[in-house]
Amino acid sequence: MAAARRLVVSHLRFVIRIARGYMGYGLPLPDLIQEGTVGLMKAVRRFEPDMGVRLVSFAVHWIRAEIHEYILRNWRIVKVATTKAQRKLFFNLRSSKKRLGWFTKQEVEDVAADLGVKPEIVMQMESRLASQDLSFDGLEDDDDDAPSAPSTYIPDVRMEPSRLLEREDTDRNQKERLHAALAGLDDRSKTILYERWLSEKKQTLHELAEQFGVSAERIRQIEKNAMKKVRLQLEAA
């Protein structure tokens, strides 16, 4: 269990780097990191060394998926992005708009074809993104009366020594919080979480049910409660 825990902790820096890429949505970085950490744990559970890929490469999908779900649950605009096509469009349209600005009719058709959606959906999402829920980078607009995006008046201090130290502190703090969250579980919950998420040879619900002399549904409930406790401790720390 300790080895698997170290595997998760050793990759937290990777989670933090991915989470920082989503700061433009205006959501707290610690929350993005927490969701990404859950994705990392899911990846570790499913990862097999003989897959022929590194854990980092395998985990990126799971990390991004959890962060995407968190954004979709909490960002006001995207609460209307309920279909698979709308979600795909939302997470790709922002980068296209940053590159192209306002779309022409041809650009709308090109983006729709590229993302596999109807042109009308592209136009609808473009209108939503142009609302007062201004992104961090904002829209490319020369209108002096247009609202200013944060990136136009916040200096880039990412490489300042103080900011680098702050990032190191964040990394260390996240590792300590994860250790504390896992250590706070009772032995049975800790074992189930380990065998279901962190062990190299993952056990099924039925295997654990036989081991503990309870039903598979009971194991699922314990697993769910353990994950909830980990989340709550990460949030409260």
C-alpha cells in the first residue's frame, strides 16, 4: 500500500501542471488539483505495466476528464453544455476563438467540420462565450469600451522567484494533504480503497466481498464513502 501511495504522490506535480492549464475558467486552483488527483487515482487503478506506455501518458486522460467534469458542474456558462457535442465544442472552441477571434461564416463551417458538430451549435456556443462570463484571456476586441480581460492588466509573474517558491509550497502541501487524507481512513476502508484503486492487481467488488464476508454492494458503499472522506479531507485541509 505504501508503494502505491508513493506512486500517486510522486505524480502530483504532473496533476498540478495540468490543473494550472484550466485556471482561465475562473475556478480555484486547489479545487482543480483535487479533482485531477481523483483522476490520477482512477488511472493508477486501471494502469498495467505491460501496457507499453508510461503511467504519465496513461493518466492524462483520467486527470483531464475529472477536471472537465468539475468545470462543467461549476462554471455558469457550461451548465447549458449538457450534450457530448456541446462539451466537446466548449473545451475546443475557446482555443479556436483565441486564435481566430470572431468567426466568419466559413470559419464556423470549418470549426463545425473539424469538431464534428453542426454549424448552428458552433454559433450558439460562440454567443455564450461572448457573454459577460469573460474568460481569463478575454476576446480579441479593439473596442475601447469593451470589458478588459484579466490578462490585459495582470502582469506575468510566473517565473518570478517568489512565484516559483509558491508553486513548490503548493506541490508540497498537496502531497501532505493526500497523505493525511489516506491516513485518516479506518483499516477496512483503507484496504478497500487500496485494492480497488492503488494495487497493481486490482480486486473486484466480489473478491473483496468474499474477503470481508459482506455483499459486493456493501463493498461498493464502503469504497464510495472512503472516496468521499478523502475528498472532504483534501478540501478541509
